[in-house]
Amino acid sequence: MPDALQEVTKAAMDLPLAQRLALARLLMDTADDVEDSDAEAAWDVEIRERIRAIDEGREIGIPWEDVMREAKERRAR
């Protein structure tokens, strides 16, 4: 790890939890600003294929309520 990164990391780890979380949010928000055109194109293709599969009856959707109920059950375990 480069020296500057080590210094920043150590300083960040010495912050109180709330400030570390605020820093993490800030860093994550700046990562959202970076566009990956290859990834965007791949997701566009994937989304179109999923819609086509549902429209053609090759896939069946799951009702939102069922998905949420199963997620809550898994979290409870």
C-alpha cells in the first residue's frame, strides 16, 4: 500500500464511528460518479433478455410480496 494511502487509512480508522461511516458514504458516492460504459451496455442487454424471456413465457416472475416474505424469513434464521 502506498505511504499516502496508509496514512489516510490510519487517520480514517482513528475517527469516531459516525465520521468513518460518513467518510465511507462520501467515498461510495464518488464511486457512483464513475461510468463504466461496458457494464452499462451489458446490463442493457441483460435487462432486455430478461424482459424477452418473461414475455415469451420462458421465465416466470415472483410476486414482490413472496420475495420480501422469503427475505424476512432468511434474515430471521
